[in-house]
Amino acid sequence: MEFQIRHQRQLKDFQLNKDQEQLLKGLSNDGLHAWGNLYRNISGTMECDVDGEKMGLAKAATLLRQGDRPRREAAWRPSKLHGRFKRNQQLRS
């Protein structure tokens, strides 16, 4: 225990404060990670309307495997997703 405390005290001069750590983390994103974060942000907030029920894209995608053809077709309709995508795109511009 004593070693750990002494070691942490020695490293204190080499540590950044919380604001500096967050800035460094934000600037360290490379292209691949930045695109992944953007995709997760957009796809996580998008919703679609399937037979009057609002749901996220992941839930709508699970409906594509159901046996009920009209329900699958309602989940597949791109026009419903397209309208929501346009609104999200305008918000992000």
C-alpha cells in the first residue's frame, strides 16, 4: 500500500487535469473512430413509424424476420425511413 501511494505521488506531476484529459481524448479520434461515432450517433437517434408505432431502426430491423408479411412490408418501406432521415439530416446541418 505504501508503495502504491508513493508511486502515485511521484506520477502526480505527469498527470493532466480532467479538462485536459477530455480535450486530449476528443482530439485523439482518428478517421475510423470518428466515422464510427458519427454512425452510432445518427443510427441511434433515428426512428421510424411502423403501423403507427414509433421505434428505433434496430427494432424495425427485427420485424423483417417475422412471419407476418404485412408487418414485414411495413417495416421495410423506405419512404417512412427516408422522411425521418431527411429531418435528422436537417437537424445536424
